[in-house]
Amino acid sequence: MASSDHEEGSVALQKVETVHEFPVNYFVENIAVRSNGGILVTVHNRNELIYIDPGQAKQPPVVLHSFSAAPSGIVEVERDQFYVSTGTIGQRGSYSIFKIDLSDFKVDGNGNTTASATVSKVADIPDALFLNGSALLNRDEGIILLADSIVGAVYQLQISSAKVQVWIQHKLLEEVTDNPLLPGVNGIKVYKGALYLSNTDAKIFLRAAIDGSGGSTGEIKLVQEKLNVDDFAFDTEGSSYLTTHVFQSVVKLTGDGTRSRIAGGPDDRTCAGTTAAAFGRTEADRTSLYVTTNGGMSYPVDGEVGPARLLKIGVGQAGA
């Protein structure tokens, strides 16, 4: 896809490895990495949460849970306690948050589960229309943030009480076209005391201020424009790594605003449909960026959807 509204800067391609290849028509949507190196991905169009151990090449992936609705965002709060958003896009009253407890989860080398994850419903998000990215706001108090791509808002969920409230709602978070493939606010991450957000439809990257009590000040600033961002991850030096989805690439954005494409490109089948990114967490892979793709389901390369993938890119800096 070519667009004058999306600029990737220079080209500085890094080595891209395929950790796992999924079948065609797997919309792998989001990613989280365990402290032991295991990786969880949500598969939106199959209602599945899948576990992959990148350190065990011969171990097949494990379906941790099949939901009754499509999963999207995933975020860890306490160690091995993950929270997944599920629901039906555009259907008010369908969205809920589930806790995935991996404390006792075990799998053998053949991919057989010997001790299951524990799954429980935490809360309903009654006004949500399209929960997308998630972020941890306060680990000690168990507070997470949930982006709503249609409403143009971010909700706050206090896990223990299941209390939900609007953390911020702003025009800059709304969709700007009627293209159903381009959500409004999408990926969200807390980094150095601020909430960073992508608005995919508007092709802007934003920063929202957080006050001393963890609330929103209501202020949102434009970080970058003409940049199609789905999800992103930060390194320890303040650079962000942006998945561009329909542009089939990963873009590095440094703290001074310099952009470079480090993986993929318009005709790249390996990186077709980059959806989410997260850094490794072990000594062996902490400078590696893991990226999910959907094989180009939203915008196929040469009109042909390919297999979805979990990719690994060495970037030389540890994740934040």
C-alpha cells in the first residue's frame, strides 16, 4: 500500500526470523511475553489465546483458551497474571475482561498441557464498542487501561472491584474516516509516566499526560503525524518500534523523531500485516523484538493472503 499520509523515513533493515508460522486466515492480533520467555498471542477471528515457547523450536503451540467472543488486547499485571479483552466489534454490551492465570500452567516438549491455565471472568465493559489495545497503569493497585477504537476513549478498570470508568475521551482518539479496517485509538502503552497511543485511522502517534494519582489530566499531545501505527513497544533508550499493519512493516521511531523502516515493506510477504510488538524478557532475547502478523488479511500483498507469523527481530536494545 502506498500513501502520502504515511512516511517511514530511511530504510535500515534488520534480520527477521520466523519463530512460528500459522495457517492462512489467522488474524493474530496482540502479544504478551512472560517473564520466562513464553509468548501469548490473541487470534481475533478464531477466539483463541495461544501459547508459544520461542526457546523450544520443536514444541507445537498450545491453545490456552477458546473464548466465546473475539479476543484483542492482552496485558500482564502481577507475574503470570494476564488480562484479555473479548467481544464483538460494534456490539455494545458484548465486551468483557478475562483473567488468565499461568501460575500453575505447564506444557511438555510435545505441546501437551500437563497443568492448565486458570481462566476467569473479571468484569464487563458495558459501554465498549471495540476494545483494542491494553496497558498497565498501576500494578500495585491492579489498574489497567483499555482503548476503545470506536468510542474514541480509554477506559480504566480496577481489577479487584471490577469498577470501570472513562479515563479519557478525546477527539484525537476518534476515527476520522468510515473505513472499517482503520480503527481510531488502537495501541496504548504507559512509558515514563505518560500514556502513549496510536490512532490508526488518523495516522497519528500521541501522548497523554498522567497526573500524580494516576488519572488523566485531559491533555493529549501530538508526537508524530503521517504515521500509520497499529501497536508498538519501547526500548530502554526511548525509541519506539511501530507495527504498521497494512503497510507490512516495522518502523523505528527514535526519541528525536527520526524514523527508519527496520523490517518489511510494501511487497514483503514475511511481514505482511504486522499487528503487534513486544520485547523478549530473558537474558537470551531481551534485545529481540517479537512481532505478530496476520498474513496481510487486511491488505494482501499482490492480492494473496499468506500465513500469519510470529517474527523475531534483533534490534540491539533491551525493551523498556
